[in-house]
Amino acid sequence: MNPSTASDLQLIAWIKAGDKNLYVHLVERHQVKCMSLAYSVTQDRDLAEDVLQDAFLSAYSNLSHYQPTGSFAAWLSRIVLNKSLNAVKKRKRDFFALTEEVPDTSADSPIDVRQKADTKRDVARLLDAMPPSEALTLRLFYLMDMSIEQIHGVTDLSKANIKTLLYRARKRFGRLWDARQEDAS
């Protein structure tokens, strides 16, 4: 049994069988993307951290209700999104502002680290300049590797609406990216 190489489903099976300490591996595996999602909704790092802690506790408490017909990541994302939206409603703030993810730079040279950080910052700025629904759809599809079906489950948007948003968002992002490249020249 090697928890670091086990699938989410295998870890869940072991946790349900009584090895509760393995939950930390699920948390470590999903915390960066979930933090990014929580922050994109709350636009407040402290609130996002609180939401994330609450979401992971809620997921742990409800792990017995998880059905492996869908991915654990999508199920967890739905919990994070709901907790984030509820937190924003309580604080009466706008939501869906986007930020960059924390990069894994352990094996990169300092130049690579800088270039990746610059690119991630540029992507985050471009996403910030886009309509919130388009930016969120791009983030879920590309940065969180969710399928249209999973995005539908997380956001309750229709599949047709998600496809339309993705089409518009790709076009808008492409125009913004090209303009950024021209400004840099």
C-alpha cells in the first residue's frame, strides 16, 4: 500500500475501511486547485483558507456518501464551490475574481521559474479582464481539467451554455493574449 501513488478511489476505499489517516493524502493532492477555486470565488485569501478547511472537513464527514460514478475531484470541487458561494453571500462580496495557482518549481532553473511565474501572472490578469462566467469556465476546463459534464455538475450551467461560454472565452482569451504579445514586442 503506497498512498502517494494510489488513485483517489483506492485511497477512499482504504479510508472507508478504517485507515482515516490516509485522508491527508487526498487533501495534499487536491488542496492547490481547491484553494485556487475558493480564492477565485471569495477574492479573499483568509476567507478562501477558511472555506477550504470547512470544505475538506465536510468532504471527510460525507465521504460515505461519495459515489465513485463521478470523479472525487469534481465532487470535492462542488463542495468547495458551494462553501465559497455561501461564504461570499454571508460577507456580501462580489465573486468570481481569478488568481494564479502556486507553481511547482522544485526542478526548474531560476530562469524557468521566472518565466512560468510571469506567464501565470499574465494569464491571471487576462482572466481578470474577462467576464466572470467565461473566466470561471476556462479555469474549470483548463486549469482544473474538468470535462463539460463535470463543469455542469459543479456549476449547474447547461452543457450547451458551457460549450458556448468556452467558445466565447477561448476567442476572447486569444484576442487578449495576442494583444498582450503585440504590446510586449
